[in-house]
Amino acid sequence: MNAVNSSPTSQGTVEGTSTVIGQRRTVLATVLSVLLAVGGLGAWLAGIWLLFLGLGVIRVAKIPPQLAAAPLYPTVLAMILVGAAVFVLAWGMWTLNETGRRRPILVMVISFALAVDAFIALLGGIWLLLLGLGILRVAQIPPQLAEAPLYPAVLAAILVAVLGLILTWGLWTLREWARTAVSAVLIVILLYYAITVVFGVSADIFAGERVVPLVDIVLILGKGMLRFALVGLIPFAIIYGLSQLDTYFYQAAGERALADRSIRYLLTVSALSAIFIVFLIIVFTALRSREAIQEVGIITMLFGTVWRPGSIIGTENPQLGLLPMIVGATLSTFGAIALGVPLSVGTAILLSEVAPQAVREVVRPAVELLAGIPSVVYGLFGMVILAPLIRGAWSDVPYNTGFGLLNASIILAVMILPTVTNISEDAIRAVPRSYKEASLALGATHWQTIWSVMLPAARSGIVAAVILGIGRALGETMAIIMVIGNSIAMPAPLNQNPLTIFLSSARTLTGNIAVEINYAAGVHRSALFFTGVVLFVMILVVNTAARYLMRERLAS
């Protein structure tokens, strides 16, 4: 706001009001005024038309059922009142920039409308209370009203009335908080109606048993947009009109402090909500895994090497060892980090320090495009391209099908490439330029400066990028299911060479959940929830280790 004054005597002549004298009316205010005036005239004409139709002066071939069932004179009176209200609102918009008056006409109109709404809500609450207590009787009660609980409905009506009166007083006394509250309520109403229109249009297009022609789709979209424009015109006009009256509204010092504290508390709650959501997820998975922990045991599940759920083998003594899945997830993630991190950091160095601008404009969008490819496409690539290549390259290794840890590691390395590259590039660019200039001034080459100065200075950001890459690799499901082989056996080398362990098929923790959750029940299902707990712990261990390494680096 342009002026702050807590004196009641300055409500209409706040310092700075004279700054708008002589300003021309904005184009948007003019357009809104004309549209509102046309809307008011349309409401009056509709009321007159309904009156003539009811009196038999004019006749039409068909009357809509809702209109035919509506009482004549109350409907005509309502249309006339709506037209008058819209005309007054148009007048208020037209006089936005007129000064020299104590209170803008638009504010007076909105205050009067709020007071009327509050009065109607209060009368409605009293009427509902008397109706529910049997003091009043009516011939017929609408079904929605008859099914509503009495006291909550009365309380809601009284609450609406009280809030309406408070907003009326705030607007009438030109308080900034009242203007903000009215604008916020109108914005919420606009969003709600927009969502309603979108769902209605979607239902008209997609809910039928036949394909809607393109012409009908355009007509449905046009009707929806027109309906939203007609209904949203008045709220939008009020919001815009209030936003143009900065010089009239004021805010006391206490109100400003309260607003600052409220925003600070709101931001704090927003930040804590992420922690609360993670806490709820952990509690939920832990509670659902309690049955497996009690019947099987944590040690047995963590270090057991056999996974044979009772629902599969038909016995009451299932074997639910998760160690093969833990080893599979660890090895596939290790392979992805070993392959992907050097490639990602090298790409980040290229984009931040080496490549010319023309190369950056080509390489950076290509890297970012990798993040938008669906997981199933990566899985198809691994199945159709990588699996035959791996099978042919190591054809002398027995039981090498091409589906295994190496295939999964390559796919995961490509999938974590955009994340690690972008964050590492930002970390390298964030290193102060003076570091590089000082190194070059001492006679170091460009590569020596990058290796010995830039990368160590950007180490914390690169470590954060690697952590996010590990989380991405551990959490990937769909692509890994398609390329890793999904064997529940413990991964082992296929010959005397220990590195052939990456050619063996395996299963990850996430893949285990995705493959078996649909038919799991009882202890089997609870063990799958325990698998989620193990994933949380693995991520926690990785984050803790990274923080420890970064703390040791800063201490040294």
C-alpha cells in the first residue's frame, strides 16, 4: 500500500490520495465497466422477458423445465435486483480514479453486498434453528436441506454471517486486511468454479460411449469458456477494482506486524509439512510391516537368502529373506554410480568450463531431454538393444541371458545422467570467479585449474548431485523390472571371474514390491511393506554418510 496511517480521521483522505487526480481511466476498467453494464442490462431484459412470458404477452415454443418450475414474481424480482447490483458495480468501476470523496463507490457497493449476505445468512441460520426445533413449520423442505445436520448447518450460517459482518466493517473502514481477504475469497471462488467447468467439459467430452466429433468438442469447449467468463466477470472485476485502490486503504503498525508474523508462520508450516509427510509415510509403512516383524523377525528377513512367500508355495511357513534383493539393489546402484557419475561430471565440466556457447545450446537440451523420457521406454531400450549386445559380447559366459545387473546399471546410469549433470554444473558455476583467475595467474593450465581448484571448491554440490543420483537409482522400478531378470536368487558370478556377477540376473527391493504386491496377503504383504522400510533406511544411511564426508571436508 502506498500510505500507512492508523488514525481514524485519515480513512478517506490518506496521504497520497491526491497523486491519482487527473489520471485517465485504464482500458481494463473501461472494458469491465462496459461489460458489467451490458450484463446488468441483460439481467433487466431477462426479467422483463420472464414477466411478459408469465403474463402471456409473449409465447415461445418450448420453455426449459427449470424455468417453467420457477415461481414467476420472485424470479423477476431477483433478476431486477441482480441487474441493479451489476449496474451499481459498473458505476463503481467507472469511477475508480475519481478522487475527492471519502470512500470509493466500489467499496461502498461491496460493503453493502457483504452486509446483505451476512444478514441473509444470519436469518437463514435462525430460520433453520427454529425449523429444527419445531417452532416453525413449512409445507415442503428441499431434500438437501432436510438431509443436512441441524446444528452444523446453523453454526455454519452464523459463522458466515459473522465473517461477512467483519469483512463489511473492514472494507467500510478501508482496512487493508479486509481488501486482501475479499480478494482471496474471490480468487478461491474463481478457482473452484474453473475446476467445476473443467470437470464438466471433460465429462461432456469423455464420458459418452461414442467418440465426440471435433466440431462438438470445439462447441463444448466454447460453451465452457463462455460460462466461466460470464460467471467470473463480476469476481474478476471486483478483484481488479480493489487492486486499483491502494491509496484509499491503510494498514496500522500492529496489523503490519501481524501480517509479517502470519506469513512467517505460514512459511514455517509449509517447510515442516514436508517433514511431517515423510514421518507419516515412515509410520505407515512401519505399522503395516509389524506383522512380518513379529512372525518372521527382522534378522531373518534382513539376512535370509531365500524368498519363498507362503502364498506362493502353499505353506504356513514362508521364507521371506530380503538379502538377495538388498544385494541386487546395492549392486545395480553401485554400477549405475560407477558408470554414470564420471560421465555426468564430465558433461558438467564441458558445459560449464570448456564448451563454446553453440555447443552448450545443443548439448544441454539433449541432456535435459533424457529426464523426460518415460521409464518404460528405457526398459524397452534395455530389452531390445542392450540385452542382445550383452549376450553377444560375453557369449562364452554360461547362463548369460543379457538380462541382469549390467543391463540395469547401464539403464540407471543414463537415467541419473540429467540429475547429476545439472546439479554438478550449477555447483561448478557457483564457484567464485576469483578462484579460477587466481589459479591461472599462478601459472596453472586450464585443466589444472578445473581439476585442482574448481572441482574441490564445488565438491559439496557434486556430492549432493551424487546423493540424488543414488536416490534416483534406488527408487527406480519399471525400467529395472524389464531388464534385470527378476531372479529371486542371490546374485553370484557366472564363472571364475568375480566381475561376471554383473551378468547374473537379480531383483531389486522396488522391483520385489511392484512384482508381488498385487497378489500378496497376510505376512507376505506385510513383508513387502518391510521392504519399503529397508529402502528408507538405505536412503538414510547414504544421506548420513554424505553429510559426514562433507563435514569432514569442511573441517579439514
